Amino acid sequence: MEEPRIIEASPTPPAAPKRSLWGAFFLALVVAALNVGLWAFINRPVNIANWEGKVEGFAFSAFQRYQSPLRDNYPSDDELAADLRIIADHGKRVRTYSSLESAAIPRLARDLGLNVMAGAWLDRRLEHNELELAAAISAAARWPNIDRVMIGNETMLRDDLTVAQMIDYLDRARAAIRQPVSTAEPAHIWKKYPELVEHVDFITVHLLPYWEGVARKDAINAALFNYRELQTLYPNKKVVIGEVGWPSYGDRKMFAVPTLSEEAHFIRDWLNVARDLNLDYYLMEAFDQPWKEEAEGRAGAYWGIFGADRLPKFKMIGPVIEDSNWPWKAFAASALAFLPMLWFAWQFARFRTAGKLFMLALIQLSAGVLVWSITVPYTFYLDPVDWAMLIVLLPAQLAIIGILLINAFEFTEVIWLRTWLRKFGLLTPAPDERQPFVSIHLACCNEPPEMVILTLDSLAALDYENFEVLVIDNNTKNEAVWKPVEEHCEKLGPKFRFFHLNPWPGFKAGALNFGLKETDPRAEVIAAVDADYAVRADWLKALTGYFHDPKVAVVQCPQAHRDWEHNSFRRMTNWEYDGFFRIGMHHRNERNAIIQHGTMTMVRREALERTGSWSEWTICEDAELGLRLMQEGMDLVYVDEVMGRGLTPADFTAYKSQRYRWAFGAMQILKARWSWLTRKGPLSAGQRFHFLTGWFSWFADALHLVFTTMALFWTALMLGLPKYFNLPLQLFLVPIMGFFISKAVFGIALYRVRVPCSWKDTIMASIASMALSHAIARGIFMGLAKKKGEFVRTAKSRRIGKRPSAFSSVREELLMFVALMLAIAGMAVFYGFQYVEGELWMIVLAAQAIPYVSALIGAWIAHRSGENAG
């Protein structure tokens, strides 16, 4: 038996630091200013060589924001004319890609003094190719401002035609067209098919270092290298650069990063180099073309010098800013966060300054993420699939932010609180202090008799005079299990009474209510203890003194365990439980909002009976009783002193079923007591906060299951229908990754500060906690969907003949893990590692797999530790 640790109780809270509105205002203002500074740093001006003059030529796709040739939606002549006027103000020539589409371009360009390199689009549609060729020949004959003709664009790169077919089209075009004729391909195609060179009047090369994964700082040299290599290989042919440019957004290609500042840097550097070297080129391209994302990936939409709104994306003179709208976004984020930050800094003046600044920074960061997410449609070209993802993920992001802030509040209070306002320890009883009569109730169902007898012996050794023990065995059918307990109660004397109920409704609450009716009339306090607990001799003597205060309805001690030190599974679960009682219960106790649990708890009998006894409609009758007593305005005292030790769950099945029951019961309580928790009433704001948000971490597990299912579904669609389903935007993925990382950091940091275990035990406790995610999620959903649940007792020892399979308890988790691994493998094969979004998506899938891996690890450790050893 442990030696009692006598601690003087401090029921009178210490004086809190004086609140200062001006001090809170100053802290909020500092964080808001830092937020603006962060936005300014991210969008700091980039100094680039200036460009003055006209561009030699622009590649010109004329489609407006919501137009697409893939859907036969073409610009009008007025729209073409407006675009060409913009080009004429900044350039000398345009290059088109089709002579059938937008046939008015040469005429409109002539009126503006623009020369045209007219294109004929060739692909595998041979009849269509004939129409394109005829249209190009006709346009070249009709419009004198067509100074070059391009037969095909990257046709050989796409492998749409054979070399012989391509040569035939070129020869026919050259025979019918007086202007110089070429076809456009990247440099490696010209080197691969040198025979093409003999059938063109000049070589048209595409120099797009981004697609080759070249870093922007090396991109111009890489482009010039390819250009000069063609000049060396084919000295008798003029080389025209048909496309050269850089995208402002898209997927990272190895070392190539597509950003607005990188595009501006490349374009302005290129224009200066091209002028110095007298290069013949067409910038890729005049206007952003959102429709190209469907065919070319995300970057395909962002090659324009002008956006799809026809406004310049960057200036040609002076510094370039990545997001020119950042000041109002920064102000909006600061304004959104300011009042919450001011309130927090004022309300929690008792936190250390570092803690207040940490929490304010998280509030500000959350506001910044929201502003960032809401403005995505104004910054990027979202297709219907992107919009669908935004609509789904924005509420999820709000939930993630809420859960993160709630966890951060617990982290901040535990780490940076100066002193606990509600600090309770063991009382030092006066020698002549009156001992209230205590009725100890032990409800059991099909428990091993030797385990119950150990508990009874510890109760018989209590250093207390006025108590009785009622053992209520309910629904144990095997007489060999309950009869030895009955016989042992007889041996222990008149203080111990045994009742066998079969059948009996109401699960554990029903048994406890029966015991309440059989309780000695002298009893003032009801104490509940589980059938596996060995209690300290001073349990009652040390704690009953709290009931001299008429406001105290409950005195609660932490759960604790024994016989775990040399069993790996019991060890990891012991420390997992310990975290809640050393962290969460301290946090909740500060606002008189502890979770009452059904062992090592004492309840004022009058309050229990007056408020309706134990609730048989929920399978978490203990937590519901605590909330009900708070609703009555009474105090619940948490004494962080181990007054007894029980056994951890015997195996992983029992461990999971217990947490499932808690989650299911929590939802029953949430539904039934919703009005208490959401309306102003007897419950304080702090109590409502803890009972609403205390289960949010479990909602995070439910959200995890939803997100995992959606992620698997989305991955299947991306792999099966890549034409219609793209990689999620990087902007959506970064906050999700931040959430995973933050939760892990908060949990481990709190353990290291508050729980006296080793690093290894911390990691193993984290694995045990994550291993329960799927069971909790199921409990949440079933508890929301169903009204009644079945109370499944938590087995503390096993009596089975055949040892179960290691993973029989985690079949669903194993299935989810396999599905996620297949999804990651499919992503790696299909997308490889060339896209940042693809890599992030694989990381997200891997992160989603962590709880399922943890469940497999937990099940294996339980199996190896001897699940049936008892």
C-alpha cells in the first residue's frame, strides 16, 4: 500500500493578476503588427532589370476566362479586337495556333499594324488536318500581314503523326504558300528528327526551361544553350523562338518554381538578353488561358503576361511584388483577429506573457489562413472540381482551426499558467473531525472472482469506521463466477453485502441505482469503485472532509493502474491514460468542469438522489452525472492524488471497446443536454466551453475518418479519370499538414512537461492514443446516429482457451491502411515526384495512415505481450 502524501488543500484561490485593458490592447496590437510584417516579408519587392520597349512577338490564344476550345466556346470578334489592341500597345507581332478558329485575327491584326505568324493545328484527326491546312493556305494568300506560317505545333512531341506524314503536310504547305513555312517543336525533337529540317524554311523552337525542371536563375542560360545548339547543328537554317516564357503558378518541376516574381524575373531578363542578342522570339504567352489546365496541368493556365482579366500581372519597370493585394489581405487578417486577441489577452491576464503571445499568434495565424483561403478564387483560376474541393474543405478548415485553437488553449494554460486558481490536495483531518457515513458501491458483471476479491480485501483494510460495501453483480449467468464473491463477502462481515441480479436492466447504471435503494439510511456519501481496484487505506479518511462544504457534490481522484511495468501493452496504455489525468483534468478543474468517471469517485447522496440518480439512458452515466450536478450549481473537486490502482484493459479489443463506449456515450450526452451547453443558464461559460470543446479532439478523429475516406475516393478519381480530377491545390494541403504537425507537437510537449515518463513511454503513449482514432470515430458517428447503445464491460483479464489472431481486433484499420498504401503507390507510379502537390498529397495520405499504423502496432504489441495472460 502506498504511503499517504499529505498536501494542504488550497480551496481559496490565489489572487489573480490585475487585468489591464491597455496591456491587452498593446499585446494584440504587437501581434497584429507582426502579422502585417509577415505578409510584407513574404511579399517583399524583388528588384529585377527593367524593360522598356516593345516585345518582338506574343503567342496568342484568345480565349477569355470562361471560354474553351474543348467545349466549342470561342471569343467574338469584339473580344479578339480588344485583345489585339492590348498586344499592339506592347508588341509587334502575334503567333496563332489555328487557322480555323478565330479566323478574323489576321484582319484585325492588320488594322492595328501587327504581323501574324499564322498556325495550322495538326493532330490525329486527319480530316480536320486537311481543313486546317486549307484554311492556313487561304489566309496566307489573303492577308499580307501574315509573314510566316506554322504547320503544326508540337505535333511530333505528342506523337500525333509520323515523320512521313509531317513532311507531307510541310511540303504541301510550302508548295502553296509564298511566306516562309515551319513547324514548332522543342529542341530535342529537332535533334531527334533532323530530316524535318530539310522540309522547313526556318526552324521554330520552343524554349521553356520550366518544363525541363531548370531553376529560374539558370533558365535563360539553359534556353540559350538549346538555341545555340540548334544553330550549330543546322547552320543554314534561321532559328525562330516560337515560345519562351515562365508560368506564374502551378506545380513545381524539380528545381523550377512557378511564382509571379519568378515569371517576372525570367521575362524581364529574357527581354533584355533577347534585345542584346537580336533574337527572334514570341513570348509564351499574351494572356493566361485557364482552359489549358485541363490538358497541360495546373501550370498551363498561368503563362500569360496578362491575366485572364486582361490586366498586367506585373510591371516591366521597378520592383515586382508577388501579391500586389497583400496589404488589404494583411489588414483583413489583422482586423479579423484583433478583437479575439484583445479579449484573450485581457481575460487571461494570469497567463505568462510568453503564453499570451503564443496564443495570440495562433489566433492571428488562424485568421490569416482564413483570409488566404477565402481569397483563393480571386487569385487562381478554379475549375468546377477546384470549386467543389474549396466548398468541401473550407468548412473542414474551419473545424481544423477550431480544434487546433482549443488544443492550443490547453497547451498554453498548462505550460504558461502562473498558478492554478483551483488547487486541491489531500486534506489533513482534525483529530475529532466527524466522519460521514460512506456507502461504497461495487458493480460487476462476469468479472474474474479472484480480481474482485482482491478489491474487497483492500476495502476491508480501509482506515475508516463509518462505511459499508455493496457488491452488485448484475447479469452474470455462471454461478462459478459470482458465487465465490458472495461467499467472500460473508467472510468479511456485516459491512459487506452481496446482491446478484439476473436479469437486470440498465447496465452498470441500473445496478448502481439498485444499490442506491439498498443503501444504509445513514449514508451521506456514495463512493463508486471498479471491480479491479486496490484502494489505499486512507482513501475515505483523506477525502470525505471535502463534503463538509455543502457546495461540494463530487470528489474525484484519478484513475491509476498497477502491474503494468513489465508488460509492454499495459505500459503504453497506462501512460496514455495518465496524460488525461495530469493534463486534461487540471485544465478542466480550473473552471470546475472536470469529467466525472465511474471509479474512485465520491458523490453526495442527497445530490445524487435529488437530481435523478444514475442515468440509465446513457452508457456514460458517470460523465452525465457530473454535468448534471454542475447544472445544479454544485462544485466537483478533483484531487490529483492516486488513491487506488486498477488494471489496464486486458487486450486491444477491450482497449478499443472502452474508448468506443466513451465516445458513444459522449454523443448521447451531447444530444440530450444540448440546450444546457448552448444556452446561458446555471452552467458557467467555462463549463459550457469544456463540455462542448472537450470532445472536439474526438470530433477530430471523426473528421479524420471522413477526410481519409474522401482522400481515398479522390485519389481513385485522379488515377482513374485524370482528365477531370486534378491534384488538390497546394493551398488546401498546407493547413492540413500544419494541423497534423501542431497536434503532434502539442501532445508530446505537454507529456514531457506534465507526465513523469521517459521519451520512449511518451512515444508509445502517443501510439496508443492514435491507435484509438478509428474506434473513437465509429463511436462518434454511431452515437450521433443511434439513441441507445450497449454497455460493453472493459475486460481487465482474459479467460480464453485459444489465443486470437494478432490483428483480429483491427480488421477495419488494416483495411484502411492497405487502401492508403495502395493510394500512395498509385500516386507514386502515376504522378511520380515531379509535382509539389503530388508529393504533398502523398505526405497527407501517409499522415492519414498514422492512426491505422498505430492501431496495427498496438494490436501486435498486445498480442506479443500475452493478451490472454490476464
